[in-house]
Amino acid sequence: MTTAHSGSGDLNRSLQLLWQGRETATRGPKPGLTLEAIVTAAVGVADREGLAALSMRRVAAELGVGTMSLYRYVPGKGELLDLMLDHVNAPGKEEQEEYRGKHWRPLLELVGVSMFELYRSHPWLLQVNQTRPLLGPNSLLGFDIALSCLEGLGLTGQEKVTIIVTLDSYITGIARTYVLHQQAAEESGITDEEFWAAQAPIIETALQSGCYPHVFQLDEDSFSLPYEDSMRFGLARLLDGLESFIETRRGRQRT
């Protein structure tokens, strides 16, 4: 469930901060403090403590400054969140190099794996409704890179966007399951082993009833596949379907 959304602050101010220079403070900048440092500190707080812990006061404490010092650089939490979203979406130089000169399929696989790692590194992203994203330079660059993977395949603009949305939806879904699984043990204080051991008597009763034959015919290791392997398996099947679509399209164009 989302608890925040992009563009929740002053849209014009967020866009100005994203595109027109981040180092400009509105009033008397504190020596040694920059907007980039504020955003980096905010991301660190959200990564360690969750989005609920994020506040201007908490970020100021992280930086060892007074809360009012932050308002010289960013109007409030809404605009700060917009900057954080763009910050974590920045493709690194090495990552950008990986996207050059490859076939579309390994490129899209790289995009999908990168998305999963992004959510795993910053679980709080899953709490932010980004259906109306604010287009900062980093997020726009990431979108441009994803589109470049589909260049030269004879796809329409709608098809390219739908493919990226489908890929993102799949990765977001499995990343959400992964993060929730990690949080379950932390928040409940009960390990997976303890959780399933508590249900052993019910499982035995269900087995003896004979009402669930397909469930109890599963191999013992059926639920043991790591989430990353599950993600890669599903991603490969998604790309299989896309490859079939592209080859069918090319076949029609040749006839």
C-alpha cells in the first residue's frame, strides 16, 4: 500500500530544483551544506528507517544542522521526496556503458534486474505512488535508456511504452513480495521456521483429509527457490513472449 505520492509538493518548485541547479539556496546558504547532501541524507534515512521516519527534522538531525537550515534549500517534505525519487533513479556511468551494442533481449533483462535491485536497495520506493511521475533528469534518462533497448524492432510508440510498463509491473510485483517477506520476520519477531512450525498440526490434518491432493503432491523444495531466481525465471518467460511477438511482427513485415 502506498503512503506517499510523487508531485505532492509544489510542482513548479520541484521541477525548478530538479532542472535549474540544485546548489541554489533561497536564503543565506549554510557553509558546507548543499541540496545534494540533503537529498543523499534523506535517502539514507528512508533506506534504514523507512518512509514513515522521513521528516525535515529527521534529515536535519542526520546532517547535524538545524531544521530551518534545510528550508533554505528545499521548501518541504513533498519536494524533498521528488528529489529523492530522481536521485535513486540515476543510472551510473558503468551501467550506461552496459547498454551499448547489445541485442534487445539481454538489454531488457538488464533493465528488469536493475529495477529489482533498485527496489531491494530502496524498499521505501514501493510505498510511493508514482503513476504520475515527476520527470527529473535522472528518471527521464532511465526511461530513455529503456526505450533505446527497443529501437529498431519495428515497434510503435504505444507498444514500446506498454512493454516497459509491463516489465515494470512484473518487477514491482515480485519486489513487493520480496520486501514484504523480509519485513514480516522483522516486524513480527517470528522466523519463517517458527511460523510454519506453528501451523504443522493444521497442515497434518489437511493432509490426512485428502481434500488438497495437488497441494500435498508438491515436491518438498517447491517453495525454496530464492526470490531473485524466481524473478529471473518470470522475467525470462516475459521476454520469451515478447520475442515471439517481435518475430511474428517481423514475419508479417517480410511477407
